[in-house]
Amino acid sequence: MTPASPDPAAEALARLDAITRRLRHDCPWDREQDERSIVPHTVEEAYELADAANRHDDRKLLDELGDVLFQVHFLALLLEERGAGSLKEVADHCREKLIRRHPHVFGEGEAETAADVLRNWDQIKQREPGREPGLFGDVPETLPSTLYARKVQRRAAASGFDFEGVEEPLESVREELAELEEAGSREARFDELGDLLFAAVNVARKLRVDPELALRAASDRFRGRVEAASERAASEGRNWNDLSPNDKLAYYRQVVDGPDARAHFKGT
């Protein structure tokens, strides 16, 4: 009987696991780490992965996926060292969870749309043992504010408290903007601005746009345009910091070449 050909992916993962174990044993820095010291690096790598995906940079995506994969191996090794789990248990737990939360694929459940899948997913999560009680149980408060808002909105939507389409969330943005314009005190402006941002995240959720990545992309566009405007001024022998606001706006408009320049400029 011909032996089965080795699985290249499994062999590669085994080599990574071996390297992770050696670093944990032989590297002074890796020996000192625990999950609390490692997780900030995990979060950073996740953001770099998200940036690569948002930029459609496949080469960078490959690199960042490797960094995140190493984080998974390292954290699983920490579990193993104290007898609390292993990489095998992590993988098995993930597989079982995916099967359980996709009954429309692996069972008798039904889901015709992506929205149906998300709604079922959240409802199944709430019924799983070990979850914190309540509609918003297990919503981590450490999430970035836009993702925290989206998570809260998704939990409410899973209970049936949601708009059908995007028109009403868009109208909520208009209403909150009007209330912000009418706010007469610092406290009122604080509250109304929060409501406006929350409403904008709700629009992003309905449009299936990641609000964190969208805001970062907008910030990058603005940054690039201001840098280009300052370089254009420098090419004419003018120092950006010495220009008047109107002169800066004029250079900015040359770069943007569109009616949205003033809105971006005021955003600073």
C-alpha cells in the first residue's frame, strides 16, 4: 500500500511549531513573556494584517498572516505549559464552534443571506454555555470605539431590534447632525457628537463596511493630501507653517481638485 503523501501545509505548521518552542526555550526575551505581555503585540499584528487587507497588498498580507499565525502558536504554547490547553485543542475548539454556528451548512438550519448568517451566529453565541448573561454579555470593552459600537449594535440587531435597510440609519445621521449643530453647551456637544458617531457606525454596519478601516483610510487620504499640498508649497519656495489658512486651503484644493477640500480642511 502506497503511503499517503505528506501534507505540505501540515509540515509547514509543524516547522513553525518547532521554531516557536525553540524560541520559548532558547531566547531570553521569549522566555520572559506571558499572555499579558504578548497580547499587545497580537493586537498590533492584527491591525497590520487589517491594513494589508484593506490596501489589497497580497505580499504584505502574506507577511502579516505569518506574524498573526506565530502569535497563535505562541499563545497556545503558553496554555500548554500550564496544562490549560494546546494548539490541538485550540484548533478542535475552533472547528467545533464553526460547525455549531453554521447550521445552514452543517445541519438543518436556513440562511438565505449574509444578514441571516450574522443574525443566526449571534443568537447561537448567546445560547452557548459559559457566556456572560444578558444581551450584551461578552462584549469586550477593550475594543476600539467604532468596533465596540458595531458590536453593541449587532447584539441588539440579533434580538430583533434593528432597522430593515439603510435609509433610516442615514436619516438618524442627519438628525444627529442637526442636534449637534443646535447643542449649546460643552456637555451637550459631547453627547450629540457621540450620538452622531454612533449613528455613522450604524450606517457602516448596514452597508457592511468596517468603520475602523474606513476611518483609517479616510485619515490616510487626508494625510497624503496635506503632505502633497505642503510639498507643492515648498516647490514654490513657501514654508507650509508660515502660510495663512486660506493659502493652505488653496494648495490643498490644488491637490484634491474637488469640492470636498474645504470639508477635509475644516476636519482638522
